[in-house]
Amino acid sequence: MFDRHEQGGMTVYPLLVKPCPWQEVSWLARLQVRPRDARALASFRGAKVDEVLVEVAREISSMARNQAKETPASSVGEAKELAKRPEISGEWEAVVTYDWPNAKYSETFSFKVEGNNVFGSASFLGVRRTVRNGNLSGDRLTFVTKSQERLGSTSEPRETRHHYRGRVLKNEIQFVMQTDGGHSEHSPVEFTARRKPAG
């Protein structure tokens, strides 16, 4: 608990209700114990107990207001980004023409988003491949898939990596896909994926 307090992730407000050796707890001894004079709440009588509790409530309320004002800009920025981030979870499809003769394929994409991370699959040459390093930042989507490339029937297969960069619009994603590795160089391929109709 104290580690989270030290790192700024949690406010600790120690309230001394009954007498106890709180000074012997090292992390607690470093904090300002309430009531203000470190006198146990049980030692007050009558209306004084209510006065002390009202003072404690006001102090906690003031601390909460100040923390809300001091919300880090990064947290505010993250919240704004989440609010404006497009929803891409679900199924998408595209007709992709690759950079070699007679290479036109219907490809499918399935995405699930958690925070900035994107998971799912993207087909290449009609075969579903796992989405790796998926990221959605604002309207920009990036991920990588892998496949094997063979040069003729006798060559050893080589791993190829397909790097996708997309710009998400309402119901479409404009992609540029660049392939590296394998046996040959490939030009970037541009295509548009559209959300699959429900049903």
C-alpha cells in the first residue's frame, strides 16, 4: 500500500481511531496522522468528536478536489484519445491486388481492441495470419503478420513479414502493406478494407 502511495498512485490518509503504537510502523510514522495532533479519536468526548470528524471530512474533500485539478496531462490526453478513437473491433474484408501477375485475393481481417493493443487475424493470400504488435493510436492502425515465401518448389521457405499501416475512416480502413524478408523484394500494396455487414 505504501509503495503505491510513494509512486503517486494512491493517497493514504491515516486516521487514528484508538490509541496504538503507530509510530513503530516505519511507513506510517512518515505520514501525517489525523486528527492533527495525533490524538486518538476515542479520546475526544461529546460534540468535540463531531467537530474533529467534520474537520477530517473537509480535509479529505479538499484533498480530493485538489487531486482532480492536478490530474496529469497524460491521463487527460489518454482519455481524449480513447474518446476519439474509432471502433474497429469486428470483421473487415478487402480485395487486394499484390505486386506480381494475377495476384488478386479477397482478404479478411478480424480485430479486437484492448486499450491501444489490437489482436486478431489478417489473411494473406486467403490464409488467416495472426496479428502481431497491433496498435491503434487515434485513427492510425499498425500491425505485422508473418508468412513463408518459397521460390519454386525446390527452395527452402523463408519467413516474410507483412507490415500494415492503416488510416481508419468511418466504415473503412485505408491500408498500405509492405512485405520484407523472403526471397524477393516487394513494392508497397495499397488497398481499402470495409467493415463486413452484420449477419
